[in-house]
Amino acid sequence: MPPVFFLTDPQRTPDPASIARQLPEGWGIIHRHFGAADAADTAAQLADISRQRHLRLLIAADPALALKVGADGVHWPHVRLAQSRQWKDRMGVMSASAHSPAELRAIAGFPIDAALVSAIFPSASPSAGKPIGASALRRLALNAPCPIYALGGVNAGNASEVAPFAGLAAVDGLAQ
């Protein structure tokens, strides 16, 4: 698994390819297209960049698109976690989101390689809830069913507070 995931967002990162081209080798991208009209084109572009730069590419909630572009796997929003079972033999890597301790515990019954736990710090994301903080994340990590990535308000200024986990994940924290 990569040490850091960059998460795309059509509104907050309108040119994800420019960020992807700057990522260090071995990092990852989670392409969240939210049904954007250019989703397939952007996914193909990110797949090309990922192959050239030795990055891991996951496509959010769209296993068919992941297969089409040759992505490394799929990232599942918690509400679609049940679908991961039918794709476990066709996807190399699968991650999932968890926005609460209960959602993190629920991942235990699914073929998930890593969880992105959010929100850790205050975040501009529309889906971010009240931040739980680095201390609560450390407590959650003790009994987590899989490696966890800290997401939500993570940036260069606070990454060291959550560095001991499987990794970090950020949307616009990498663009700053």
C-alpha cells in the first residue's frame, strides 16, 4: 500500500493530472469522479500517469471503470461496501471510507485492504463531520480491522501528528 493517497475531487481539484505528475513514486491516487462527464477520460489520463510514475491508482465506486483503465483497484464509499464482496477476485487492492468508529468496525467483514478514516482535522470537504483528532485516531487504530489512513484536513503542517498510521490521504492538502 502507498504511504500517501491523493484523492481527486472534480470541484476541489479540477486538474488532478497536474498534481498526479508531481507525486513521488510509490504514492497513490483515488480517483473520485462523482459522475463527472469526463470521468473516463480523466481516469485514463491518471492511469497513464500512474504507470509512468509507478503510482497506485484506485477508482472510487466504479469497478467497471477501474478494469477499463487498468487501475490497481477500487475505493468503496462506506454506503457501497457490500459491493466489494463481488469484486474481491477481480480487483488487486480495495480500500473503503469510514467516517465513524462503527463504520470502521463494520469493515471487518469485507475484503478491504485499508480504510480511510475521516475527518481527523477540520476540513473543507462537504462530507467531513466533526474532526476526531489524532489521539482518537490512535485509539481507533489499536483495534482496526485493517491498516488505516488518516483523511480530513491532513496537510504538511499536521501530517506528523498522524504519520505512525498506514499512511495519509488528502484532497487539496497536496495542492497547497
